[in-house]
Amino acid sequence: MFDAYGFENKTSSWSNKGGKTIYVGGRTVSGNNYSCNHWGNGKSPRLWTEGDHSHSPSVGSLDNQTDCFWTS
């Protein structure tokens, strides 16, 4: 969860310097970490995917909507 790092709803850009794909999502219930589940179970919307060794200076209309992440 991004709230563990002080980044809940504060992401405007990203950088993935690692070798894994990162999936970024949002909660289905505001303030409830249990609603921030893996996107594959249909409980949390996936906002974007970060490929390994990639970055983006902007997340566009998804600015400040992130709550959680998981890796490949």
C-alpha cells in the first residue's frame, strides 16, 4: 500500500528501476486497505502498469489516485 510510504493519492509520475513489472491500483472503498486487492480478483481497479526499467514524467488524468501496488 502506498500509505505505508506516505504516497497515498500523491503520485503524479513514476520510475521503475527494478527488473519486475509493477501494477498500480486504487481502492474500491476509500481509506480501506482491505479493498486494495490484486486487480485480477476484480476487487481493485488497475490504473496503470510500469514495465521494468521504465519511467513516466506524468500519469495524466490518474494524477493522485493511487493507493496500492503489486509486482509480477
